[in-house]
Amino acid sequence: MKNMFIVFEGIDGCGKTTQLKLTSKFLKEKYPNYKIVVTKEPTDSIIGSLIKNIINNNINIDQLAMQLLFTADRAEHVAEIRKMLDKNAIVLCDRYMFSTFSYGASKMLDVEFLKQANRKFPIPDMTFIFDVDPKEAIGRILKRSNNVSENKMYEKLDILNAARQEFLKMKEQFSNYYIIKGDNSIDKINKEVISIIEKKLK
């Protein structure tokens, strides 16, 4: 068995969490001998809980401090991910350092500085970016919150537009980085994701 670190990324409302759940279900059913682990960022640690509290309550905070909180949370998370990989697990992660770079860019932060802060973290074996038009993403966000805008920190059209551009740009900088058309049907998207993963498992 081989270990594997797979990241699901994209702007809010892109469908990444749905795809991660479907992929996890598929892998567990087809490869029962593999250990499939699902994780996410921000985590449920003390730092991750602080981040979620800041976002959910629209607390005003310096954006560099915010992205460094994400990075601190990631440092603890990566230690756990490495332990899982050492046990030959396939780790599926909902968000990773690419969100720090993209949403940092959307807030006009120095992306190169953020990359340096994250430089010791492992590069995933595969990163899936689910690309959707930000207007479509906003519509999905409103639909899942019963058409009531929660005005969360990053769920705004201008921020999603800027973050999307950074996610797309990073394809030139990272290997095994797949941009998936996110406005196809859920099943079609998942078949594409599964096809890429299974080629790596063979």
C-alpha cells in the first residue's frame, strides 16, 4: 500500500467539500485495505477554533495576523498529517496552504512572504482546485444559508474574484495541481477526480 496526501481546494462555494466526501466514500468502498483519513482546515484545535470564531462572528482583525493564525494551525495539523502518512494512510484534506496564499492575495498581502512562512510544509501528492465563477459560488453560499447572507469574512464577490485568480495562477508553481471545472454535474466532477486518483494508485 502507498500513502498519499490529497488536498481539495477552491473558493468558498466551489463544491470542494462535497467532492471530498464523495471521494472518501468511493475510496473506502473500493479500497477497503487502505486507511482513508478525512481532515480539514481550520482544524478543531485551539487555534483552529479561534479562527472559526473570528470568521463566523465577523471579528475585525489584521489580515496578516489572520493568515499567520491559519499557518500556526497548519503547523499542528501537518504534524498529525505526517503521522497518518507514516501509517500508509490516504489523507484527504479540505483546504490547505493554497487557501492562505489565495485569500491572502485577495486581501493584498505579500504572497511570497506567506509562501516562505509555509515553506516547510509538505507539498500534496495531488491538489484539486474546483474552479467556479464567483457569482455562481455566491449563489450557492446564499442557497445553503437559506438566502440569508451571513456576511462572513471571505464570502464576498470581490474577495472571491481575487482569490480565484490566485488559485488559477498557482498551477504554474506547483506540481500535481489539477484545475477541475466546477460547474459540471457533481457526478461528472467526481468521476474526473476519481480517475486522476486511481491512476496514481496503480
